[in-house]
Amino acid sequence: MQIASGFGQFAAIDFLNANFERISFEGQFGDYKLHFGGQLTHPVKVRLDISLGSLTILIPEDVPFRLGCDRTVFSSLDVQSAHEEAEEYWYSDNYSENKPFINFDIDAGIGAVSLRVID
């Protein structure tokens, strides 16, 4: 699945219900909110490219994830309820390679990226 957004706002709810294996989202200038609720039945790869703006990722607390992010000096990253094991990689507390998880690969230009774990 591929999604591109130019200017403005974009929000998606319960992304996992789309049952994709890979998703690519590209945002140019705007405010983006992606909610990864739904059923996680297999490993999922998520590629997010944000040029200028803010990206908020919402993920239920029972969904394991791994997050890698390439940042610039003009971007910030705030990851909640995760630990950093290697430079630029964060893992949820329930992450395991032996069960399905979301693998986030983020490229942040100018702006803010935040991941919030929700119940």
C-alpha cells in the first residue's frame, strides 16, 4: 500500500485492519496522524517519509514494534514506552522477533515525529 500527501492534514485510524504487509507513506508539508490499531496477524513493514511538518504515530500497547529513524539537525523524535538498544533503534517492551511486530522505518526532514503508546 502506498499513500502520498502533499499539503495539509492527513489522519488514518486502525491501519492494521487493512491487512497489508508493507505500507509506504510520504508527507510533504503538513500534520499527519497515523493510528495503528486493529489486528496484527503477521509482520508488517512501515516506511514513513516526512519532509516538513509533524507526524504522530499512535499504537496500542499490545502491539509490538521496532522503530528506526533517520533524522536531521532540524527534526526531533519522541518515542514513548520504548527502549533504545542500538543507536537510532527503539523497541517496545513486548517486542520479540518470534511474534508479529511492526517495523517502522522513518525518514524525518524538518519537524517533529512522536510515537505514543495508547491503551
